[in-house]
Amino acid sequence: MSNASEPYEYVLYIDEAGDDGLKRVKPIDPNGGSEWLCIGAVLIRSEHEAETVSWVKDIRTDINATQGPALHYRDLSPTKRSRACTLLAERPCRFFAVASNKKNMRGYSNTRAAKRGGKQWYYNYCVRLLMERVTDFCLRDSTRRFGRPKYVKVIFSARGGHSYSQTKAYWELLKAQSVGGSTYLNKREIAHQVLRFGLVEYVPHYSVAGLQLADVVASSVYQAADALGPKWSLEPAMALEPRMGREAGVIADYGLVLQPSPPWKAKLTDDQKLVFKHYGYRF
């Protein structure tokens, strides 16, 4: 759990949609794991942390989804999903998402990670891509506003089968590699100046309002990418546009990251490309 005595300027809520299994993958394997793994996140300034409870309450009231203890995107009707995304995009926050198409990863094993005990290397790598963008945003924003880096508290939605301590250990490895100039795949790097590993938590989805908002981001992006699935819909993910993270005004490869890279390697259908084209990708 995090050390509440450590000051922080930002709070990042992270959730996921899909699974990270690579042994069998749809649509290659009809009974395989999901074709996509999407990691979604909502970033806020700490001054709004307590307000996330009312944000969730207001969204649930507006869309008449007050049954049960929490907001669950998957339980909403198509109309309510779009409305929830529209309402969330009116709040003072930023959205980031990584959408990884797994077809080209089917059956792949990472021997480098396995030697270091990395049993969930694929999940950790997707989270790394997210954190590279988020920490860059926090570093640039805090340097502009305060003249120095300010910390971000990171809260994961705890899922069975994941070791979040292993994810933190991976970040420590990347930090050591960065200091030593030996980072592998170093197009970008995590801005460790804004991270404190005592400010990382992993808690159940229903227990933190911000995680329910991150579920909206992760699930809507997953739904927009999963054009071969039964619930494909573009409108909810596109409604997030006003608050998507941007680098020099561009969302592609920053607020929304498509893997593999370059994008043609994913061999997407025309329908699968639509949400990525909307956010600036070119195929």
C-alpha cells in the first residue's frame, strides 16, 4: 500500500480490459484468449481526488445505473456507455490507453524476462508503455507549473493472477537501466523523477471511485478496437476525445497507443482501424 505521508500532485487510476494470455489468441484460435489487451487510465490532480466519488455518483444517477455498489461499464446498455464517456470527458482529468493486438504475439515467450523471473512480462510491458506517456505528461506539467517534478500516486485495479509487486520490480529495473544507459527498447523511458514506489497501490475495483472511471476508459477503448466481438461500438471511445492525452497536440501514440508498432504489423481489419484513425493513426 502507499505511504500517505508522501506528498503527491497527481493520482493515476489504472484498469484493464481483455486478458494477457498468449498461448491461444482469438480469432486464430476460436476458443483462445481475447484478441486485445487494453490498459486504460485516468489521471487527475490530487486536489480532485475526493471529488471522484461524486463524479461516479453523478454519472450513475444521470444514466440511471444506480443498482449495485459500483459503476461497471460492461453492465451498461450501449446508450448508457456513450453517455458515461461523454460525462466523464467533462471532468478535469486526462485519459491514456494502450491497445495491444495479440495476434502477432501468439505463442511467444520472452526468454529475457523469464530469466529475471518475469512471469507477466507482457502485461508489464503494456503498463510500461502507458507509464512512459503518463509520467512524461506529469513531468512536463509539474515542471511548467512548479519549476520541478511532482509525484504521482498510482492505483491499480487489482486483478487475480497479477503480481503488482513484480510490476514495481520491473520499474526498478528500468530505472537502473536508465541510469546506466542500457535501457532495452528505449524509444521512450519512464520519467522516474515523478514516481515514488511507496505511492503505488493495488486495490479492488469497487473500492475506489477513480478505478471505476478507469474501467470506463479501458473498456470503451477495448470495445472500439474489438470489431470482431459481439459488442463492437466506436461512439463511447470517441466521446473521450476532449480529455485524451496529447503530445504537441497529437493523441496517436500518446493518449492512445496501438501495439504492435508500426501499426501495419497488427494486420487489423478496416473496422478495427477506425478508432485508431479517428485518433490520428495512419495505416
